[in-house]
Amino acid sequence: MQAFEETAEAQRQEIEMNDKVLEDFEDWIEKEKNEGMFFQSLGKVKPRNKKEIKVQAKVEAQKVKEIAKESA
């Protein structure tokens, strides 16, 4: 009976320790989200000038034409 109580107490302590680790992790995730570190890179877009955009559009158009020609 005493052995059972000792193992039950040890398991309770382990569960409490795991709950504490989980709680600390969840707090850390929440803090990172609130500070913007989690989504920091999502909102950043490198500003491009109009000339760069036109060149990129021409390159993409050329790729589309080549693919269409190959598939036809």
C-alpha cells in the first residue's frame, strides 16, 4: 500500500512538473506573438521601384509565352 502511495505521489509530481513546463512554453509563445517576433517577416515586403516591376513583368510574360509555345 505504501509503495502504491509513493508511486502515485511521484507521478503527481511529474504531472505537475510537465504542466509547469507546458505553461511556461505557452506563455513564451504568447509573448513572442505579442512582440511580433512570430509574424515579423510576414508583413515586410521589400519596396521595389517601377522599373524593377516592369522588368519582372516582362520576364514573367516571356516565361508564359515560352511555356505556351512548348505546350502547343
